[in-house]
Amino acid sequence: MHESTLTLTVDGVSRTVTVDTRTTLLDTLRDRLGVTSPKKGCDHGQCGACTVLLDGRRTLSCLRLAVAEHGADVVTSAGLRVGDDLHPVQQAFIDHDGLQCGYCTPGQICSAVGMLEEARAGHPSHVTEDLEAGLDGGAELTDEEIRERMSGNLCRCGAYPHIVAAIAEVAR
């Protein structure tokens, strides 16, 4: 077994951990650091339940090796709140009933936060009709845009209409 010691900043706290070099970021967070906000769903990068923000960009933590992320900043859904104040996306999910069983919710919220930042930066999606507007930072987040941009996150309860409504509220 090959082990490596790495340091991650997780939800604003520097954490040092020694892991088998084959350990995923998700397993490091959950099993080694006790950070249970990201969920293990499919463990194959298909459901999005493990989505975290890695250096500000959304990523599937089940597909990344922890050792490759030495020195990275990891933000989970639990780390999005500031003190007692929920992140606007977290509050919108509550206000719009954007969750049922809640298992996928942390990944959905991290993905939504990352997606909103991508849209603000002008990144177009596959359904962006006006690429010039999208690249210029003026992409309108229609329901179709939100659905496409969130398509990597699955909700088995089917709360999609509420999730889209929550994200649309924050995007306005």
C-alpha cells in the first residue's frame, strides 16, 4: 500500500490527512475527515450526489483522487453558510421545497452555486442560443438553461421543478 500525506482546506479549515494514494476525494472527506455533507450515490460520477466546489469550481468528488488535490480548497454544502446565515441557494431550496428525501440536496446545492458562477462568468451551455451573449456574461438563465446546466445531478424523488424554481430565484 502506498500512502501519502496531503493538506486540504475543507469548508475553511486546513486539514492534513494520510491516505492510500488510491483514495478518492469523496472517501477522504467522508471516511477520513468526517465531512459527511457530500453523499456517496453511484460512486461512478453519474448522479452528482458527491458534488463539491474544488477551488471554486464544481466537481464530482468520487472521480478525483485526493492526492491529486493536495493544497486545494474544498467547499461542501455545509461550508456554504456564513455563521448562522444560509447561502441564498440553500435558503431558496428550503423556500421552494427543492428537496424531498434530501439525499441529493448537498450535491445539488454545490452544483447550483458553481453553475451560477459559471453563468455569471459567461460560460455558455449546450442550449445557449446566443453564444455571443453567453460568452459576454449576459447569458439568461431560463428554465431550459438551468435544467441543462444541472443535468449531471439526479434527484430520484423528482423534485426537479422545485429545484429549478429555487435556482431561478437566486439567479434573478
